[in-house]
Amino acid sequence: MNKIDFEIFKLAAECRNFEINVFNAVKNKKITIPVYLSAGQEYIPATLAYLIKKELKINPYIFPQHRCHSIYISFGGNKLKLVKELLGLKGGCSYTKGGSASIHSEEIKMIGHDGHMGTQVPIGVGSCFTSKKPTIVFMGDAAAEEDYVLSSLGWASTKKLPILFIVEDNNLSILTEKKIRRNWNMHDVAKSFKMKGYEINDNPKEISKFKKYFFKEPMLLNIKTNRLFWHSGAGQDNPDIFDRLNFEMKRIGNKSFKENILIKNYIDKLWQRQLEKL
Ligand SMILES: Cc1ncc(C[n+]2csc(CCOP(=O)(O)OP(=O)(O)O)c2C)c(N)n1
Ligand SMILES: [Mg+2]
């Protein structure tokens, strides 16, 4: 078994087990704030975090959108502080004022989202223009349609910034599919702005192919993925949707199943201890 596959799997499993706990806490009304679950999409941040932090040894500035728990966890955010943030307990990562959509962490240079879809793109580009430091900006496939996102891509390209744009393309804007909203693609838009642009799947092997370009020049990866649960809250739209984590766990085999149980027990206990404080 490939070590890289296994390391990425472990990160993704950590994210999934965390999100299952959030799901249950929402269902049991222990969490009452709006919550945006990233389950199903965790292979994108898990793969990127592995490639960027472990392989390239870079700690980039991170500009997420609202669906960001897995981004925070994959890039090394403190899980206990995120549990506290979501439960409204003192000591949350965003000073217990951000909630699910605005996860913020100076420790991992992650800048909390303001709730307006896509604003993280001009803000991230502006920050990168000033710092000239490696910067990763995440956006949803719907946020990518905002005018201020498109103009920011143009500026990043013109100034050749060390920036990586990741479109987490779950094909949905809440419940509206992409084909109803537009007849164009984000990787084509990136290319028209004279930067590298590709459309790929959330398969670690596909994502890895582009590592050589990370932060050397502006690039946009439109990565197709699947949202497992409702846009907001705890429920399921489509139980048959493709689940990358499950697929990879089966592909990697026995060792991954066992590791998943260990990770699950650890994260369940972490949540249990904080739930007891409510
Ligand atoms: C400027 C703006 N318009 C509308 C909304 C309401 N809204 C919140 S999330 C969302 C859909 C976001 O879809 P996408 O960017 O693809 O992210 P996803 O939820 O799929 O991860 C909408 C329309 C908003 N928050 N901000
Ligand atoms: Mg979407």
C-alpha cells in the first residue's frame, strides 16, 4: 500500500469522523447555530494539505468559504477549539463568535469567512498581492460566479501572484445544479485570464499531478466533488451519491478500516467530553 494514499486517507477520515459528530450534535439539538457540513468533500483539503504542508513544507495563508471544517482540520487546526466554537463554549478557535461558517485561526493562517459567498477571493488576492506569500483560496462552484471573483482572478493573473484557487465544485448552489445556472466552466475562465486552469476529480492522484505548479504562478483547479449532506444542517439529499472516502477506504483495504475505527473513537471521545460541559 502506498504511504501517501494512507496519510491522505487518515486526514480525510479525521475530517469525516469530526463531521459525523457535528451531524449528531445538530440532530440532538446540542448545536443550534447554522452549520455547513463538508462531509463528502474532505479529500480535497486532505490531499492539498498533505501535498502543501508535508511534501512542499509550505504553510500558506488560507482563505476558505463557509463549508470549511475539513479545511481547518486538514491544515492542522486545533480540533478541540473547533468543537468549542461549534458548541458555543469558551475558547473556540474564532473566539466563539464565528460559528461554523467563519472558522478563523491565526495559528494556521486561516482567515475566517464573512458569509458573503466569494468575498474571500478578492480579499485573498489583495492579501497575496501585499504579502507575496503562498496563498490558497477556496470557493464553491456558485461563489465562482460572483463578479468580484472573476475580476480578482484577472488581477492575480496580471500580477503573477503565488496563489492557488480551488473551486470545490459540488455542482450545487444550495439545491440548484450548475447546468441551470451557467453554460461556462471555471477552468476555461482561468485560461481566458491567461493562468493555468484545470478541471479534475477529487482523486488524490489527479490533484497531485499539479503540485509542481503550486505557488509558482497563479493557478485554478476546479475539483469535482460531492456534498454528502444538506447545504446547511443535518440531513441527506441523496443517499446514493458517490462517497470518495468510502471508495478510498475500500481501495486501500483492511489497514484503513482499522485506522478509521481508531480515529473515530478518538474524535468521539473529544466530542463527548465537551458535550458533557453543556
Ligand atoms: C453574496 C451572497 N449571495 C447569496 C448568499 C446565500 N448563499 C449562501 S451559500 C449559497 C450557495 C453557495 O454555493 P457554493 O458557493 O457552490 O458553495 P457550497 O455551499 O456548495 O459549498 C448561497 C446562494 C450569500 N451567502 N452571499
Ligand atoms: Mg457548490
